Amino acid sequence: MLDHKNHSGWHEFAAGAGASFINLACTFPAHKAMLRQQVDSITLYRAVNQLKQEGIFKLYRGFAPPLIQKCAGLSLMFGSYHAFEKMFSENFPSYSSLTIKIAAALLAGSIEALLAPLERMQTLLSISEHKDYVYVRNTLHTFLKIKKHYNWKEYYRGFTPILLRNGPSTAVFFVCRESIKQSFPTPHNSIENVVEDFLSGALLGACNSTLFYPLNVVKVNMQKRLGEEYKSIVVTIREIYRLRGGSIQNLYFGVHLNFSRALVSWGIINVSYEYIMKVLSRTDK
């Protein structure tokens, strides 16, 4: 893993965005199927069949919001984390490295949560394909429909679970990332290094994503309607629990696909990020 401290401050922002683009282009269909499972409590087989029936031309419908959100989100996550870590290290040298990492990660994750409107539009676009009560054509239409018929709060419906997810999950990621990579044997060539970057990112990302999966279920269910009564996260959890037969297990519909997708996604992200950082580091020489 590269030492990213001695270079221009924009590198992490650019590498985060680039890694996100590469990952999303590869994994968007799986994410779409998982979203269907979260909303409808259906099996993976049924979710895939729904996507097949809608046709290949609609497979990447709704791609723009997550593309913008994920690129901006990972850019902010990596970039702001390293900026905060550097600032805290310089201004609070008496604090431990772990404390600084946690504080920087919590702040970075909280800033990333400000992109919640893009997650909101992504949810509505994915649901509108097979739910009559929500009709939106594309990203711009979704944005303008909310602006015209509802107030600004509609953009941030589901903000609480996003905030509760982003801060802690970002902290877990950055606190554990280097430790996991260092637990592998020292790589002897570039191929071994790529494999270790992929495995460390995949393992951490999959476990992290699974740990916070219920918050994603709550978020999606809060965001799936327009113009209705605003319900708290506690009320939403109770409703989901009741509608899913009072079973904790049913809160995890889609978790298997989520684990598999996160395994691949964070492996790709980690490898792509490190590679882009290496390329960008050469521009400083």
C-alpha cells in the first residue's frame, strides 16, 4: 500500500472517483437486483427474472444517480479522510493514531452523507420500473418532479440511516484497511500486490457492507415513496419487521447478493484506487 502523504492533496479525490467509476460499471446490474430484493422481500431468482423481463436496454436505467453519487461519494470519502487525518495529525500530535483515524473517518463519512439526494433518486428510478405508485422517467425528471410537487425535505428522505451508516462504516474501513493488508505476506511482484489489494479490499468491504446491511434496508424503505408522511427510523424499522412476518431473518433479504457484490466491488475499488494513486504519484516527480 502506498504512502499517500507526500503529494498533492487532490490525488485521493481523483483516485476515489476513478475507482468508483470502474467498479460501478462492472457491478451495477447486481446492485439493481439487490435493491429489488430489499424493497419487495423477494428471492434473487425472482429479482433476476424481473430484470430479464424488462430487457437489456433497461438494465442500466438509473445508472446516472449512482454514478454521480458513488464517484462523488468515494472521492469525498478517500479525499476528505486523508485531508482530515493530515490536519488532525499536524494539529493534535498528542492524540493516538487510532483516535485520529476514527475522527477523520467519521467526519469524512458524515460529509459523504450530504449526497443523500442522489441515493434518493436512484431508489425512485429503480422502483418506478415495476411500481405504479411512483413514476419517473430519468434522473432529471425525478429531480424536477420532486422540486415541482414537493418540498426540499423529499430530497433528504432517508437521511438518518444514511448518516448512521456512513460515519461508522467509513471508520471501520479506514481503521482496518492497513491492518488487513499488512497481515498478508510481503508481495514479491506486482501481481501478488494486486491480488493482496483485491483480497484485503474484498474481505473488508464485504464484512463491512453486511454489518450495516439492515440500515440500507431501512433507507430504501424510507425512500421508496413520494409525498407521504415522514416516518422516523424507529417507526420504519417496526413497520418492516411487522410486514416481514416478525422475523429478523427477513430483514436480510438480499444480503447474500449484497455480500457477493460487495466482495467484488471493494476488491475492484481497492485495486483501482491503489493503481490510480501510483499513476498520479508519477505526476509529482
